Amino acid sequence: MRQTIIELELALLSPEVRCDANVLDELIHADFLEVGATGMSFGKPEVLARLPNEKPPAFKISDMQYRLLSEDLAQLNYRACFKPVNEVDKRYSLRTSLWKCDGGRWQMIYHQGTPCAPFF
């Protein structure tokens, strides 16, 4: 199960998936909530409206840690580094995602990225 959750997380960070509203719809739970770097929160409709229209950055991931919280809920914690398109500086964040198994399918139900000091 650990590998499945990690692969799903990495898929959501990939340019191919971030640009595909149909795949995003499958991977993101209806009750999804994200707390962004600005502290503002938003749900699945906002993600589906925004991500496919953005030029996705390339992410560099490290220190991924997995925890199974219950039989249908898993958590990933990791560090991410990326450079947004049209920006000069890289951004660094500590990230947490919760994945819920609903109807036999794992979907992200929560995500938070907290800005942090550079680590690479």
C-alpha cells in the first residue's frame, strides 16, 4: 500500500496529470481540502479549475515518509523544491497529504504545503 500511495502522490506532481482534469478528478476526493502556502484554503472545484490551465513546474522531492493512520487513511510527509514558471527563485516547502480509500479507490482528501527555508 505504501508504494501505491507514493506513486499516486508523485503522479499528482507530474506535469501530465496536473494538466489533465479527468485524471485529477479521479485522484482528488470530493471532500478535498488544501491549505496553500498563503494560508488560504480551497477545495476540489478550485483545483480542477486552476491546475489544468497552469504551466506545471518540475518538482524535486525528498524525505518522503508514509504512515497508515487507519485501514482507509494514509499520510505522506515530504519536502518539495520547485521553481514556478516565470519566476527566478525556487520555492521550498514541507508537505503533508492525506489519502483516503473510498469505494476501493485511493484519493487525496487533504494537502498542505508550508513554505520553509531552502534544504537542497
